[in-house]
Amino acid sequence: MTTQEELLGQEALTKAGGEGHYGLMAEFDSPSAIVGAARRTYEAGYRRINAYSPFPIEELSEAIGYHRDYVALCTLIFGILGALGGFTLQYWTAAFDYPLNVGGRPLLSLPAFIPITFESTVLLAAFGAFVGNLLMNRLPQPYHPTFNVPSFARASQDRFFLCVKSDDPMYNETRTRAFLESLGATEVSNVEK
């Protein structure tokens, strides 16, 4: 016979997902199925969800409520820094560090500085896009708990996955599992840390 305290303890453990529990992952076999499931999951109140697909699906990020994208901002900042750095380097070199008066031309010759300024802008903007992409995707990431699910190996081939994390306020293992199964998932798996 279980006491009320034991039942509350078991429910708290199930709600928290245990220490080694990352969440639940549902597998789908088509892009439309995962987008529909992601929309219904977000509408049900789950907010700590991730979706995985073998190719980009534009509606999927909107369906799970993901709106942050800092790659463009990072590219802009690095591009501006590249333009300022390239121009400053040329101006400092031509006017202060090693001034040469050739043919009476001014030391600050803007038309001569345009190609290098443009090239340094493009170079640092591309570098900023690369760095922003790495940071946004949290790469390099040699290990992630989703790699523990055996069927997740097909995420880069032909399967689509939706993961509800155990730290979501709405997460309850039994109710979340039943909800994911009701979405038409082919398989729902526990994801261990």
C-alpha cells in the first residue's frame, strides 16, 4: 500500500523526468506530418520543443515558436567592423605611419581606398556569418542526448523528429507520451541524458 507522500514523490519524479531524462521524442515520416504535429504541440502549451528534419522546412521553425536568428546581425556587425578596419588601416598607413606625397595628391584619397574597404567588408562579413552560424547552432557539439535514440540516425536521411524536453513546465511523461502518440507519431522514444 502506498502512502500519499509516496504518490506525490512519484508524480514529482515523473513530472521532472528524473535526473537522466532529457525528454520524449516522436518520429514522423513526412514533412507535413511534423509541421502539423509541431503546431499542435505548440498550441497545446509546450514551449521547450525541438524539431529535426533531413532538410530545411520553413514552416517548422514558425510552428515550434522559434524566432531568434542572430546570424544576420552577426554578419552585419562583422561587416561594419571590416569596413571600418579596412578604411582605418589604409588611412593610418597613408596619412600617419608612412605618408608619401605623390604628385601633390591628398593623403586621404577616398577613391583609392574603396576596393580594399569593400574587400575587407566582404571578408569579415563572411567570417561573421560563419561564426554566427556556429554560435546559433551551438557547434561543435560532439554529443547531444538525442543521439541516444537509435532511430535518430535516420534524421539526416528520411525521418522527422519532434522532441519535447523534460524541463518544459507542461511536461508530464505519461500525458506527454499520450499526446505525442495522438499526433500520429510512428514511434515515441525516451531520450536519456
